[in-house]
Amino acid sequence: MFLTRLLTAAALIAAFLGALLWLDRFALSFVIAAIVALGAYEWGRLGEAGPVWSGIYAAVCALIYFSLVREIWVSVWICLLASVFWIACAPYFLYRGSIGRLWLPWVGGVVLIPAGIAMTAMPPKWVLLTLILVWIADTAAYFAGNAFGKRKLAPKISPGKTWEGVAGGAAGTLIYAMICGVFFPDLGGRVEGVIWVPFLAGALALFALGVVGDLLESALKRQAGVKDSGRLLPGHGGVLDRIDSATATLPPAMLGLLVLGAG
């Protein structure tokens, strides 16, 4: 099982990095549209829609993504609205412990489409730095939770997550952000003095939103009574299982990039 998981992860990372770093924006948009469509299909199935309706929903989400990704100013507004959702609305659904059936298609669109738009609009190096932040935070949270986890974060939604794991993820995020602020060339001269405070606070905010994204997908799976969002990725489950944190992190990361004035 571990070997299968490892090989799948290596293949996914290699394929994604190849697409992100070597495809132009137009070609990359087709790859991201496929990810949006696959995630939307799984979202529909978790909402107990049949294969046909889930397929229609996936096609609609991909078409909406294509229609909105063309202009940068549209991308900014979409990412702003998505960030408001993750800050103000997603915690409400988590408090309830479920997403109402009538809300499911709308929430799925807000979860998936802006993340795809942000991934297309941001320079590839910033997409990669954001995703590495998510991966490091998840890994640090996993090991800290396994080693020290006692107090449950959200036992009714995701029993395996603990506050100790969150603390480990936050620590990993801060260390990664400090390394980027010191050594990443495009941040040179921008992160210094008092700027370190909002810079590190922004990194922690991205981590916190990633936790919310993870929990929201967990709530949907628990609502559907399943362990994984799908079976497409051997050893990993479905597409949603791999992008849950990133969907909440990418839109505000794009806004942070604009505020920072980095390109």
C-alpha cells in the first residue's frame, strides 16, 4: 500500500510539474480544466448525484472556468469572492457539520473554479511555492499529530485531526515562509523589517484556510458516508482528496501576491 501510494504521488508530482513549468498558459488551462472537471465529478457523486448528472456538472464547471479565466481583472475578483467564502462561509458549514443539498452544487463551484483560475493566472513559480507550503504544512501536521496528537480538532468531521497536528503544521509553515523570505530571489528586498510580521501572518492565514479546505471536504465525505472522494488515484483516493487544502489556499495566495507586488 505504501509503495503504491509513493509511486502514485511521484507520478502525479512529475506530471503536474511538467505541465506547470513547460506548458504555456493556454495549454495549461486545459490541464487545469481537466482537474476542475474531475473534482466536480467527484463532488457531484459525493452529493449523491448519478454518473450522468455528475458528468454534466463537471462539464459545466469546466466551461465556467474557461469563460472566467481569460481576463486578469476577472480572476482577481473571483479570487476575492472565493477568499470571502473560505473565511466567512466555509466555517459556518463546518459548524453545522454538513452542507445542505441545495447548497452543494454552488459550494462545489466556489471550491473548485476559483482555485483553477488562480492556478492559471499566477506565475508558475508562485503556484509551486504555494503548493509546497500546503504540502509542507500537511506533512508537518501529519507527523506532529501522530507523535503528540491528543486533543481532537473536529471529532465529528475528521476524527484523526488534532490541535497538536495543527500546531505542527503551523510551525512547518512558519519555517518554510522564513526560508522563502530569506532565500527566494523574487522576495529579496520586499520582506524585511516590519514587513516580516504581515508576511508570516499571511503564511499562517494560508495554512489556516488550508485546514478549513481539508475539513470541508472531510465534512462532505462524512455526509456521504465514504472514506475517499473517489478511486482514480491508487493509494490516494480521488482528486478531491489531493487538492482539498489547495482549493482554499490558492485564491487568497493570488491576492497576497498582488499585495506583495511580486511577479
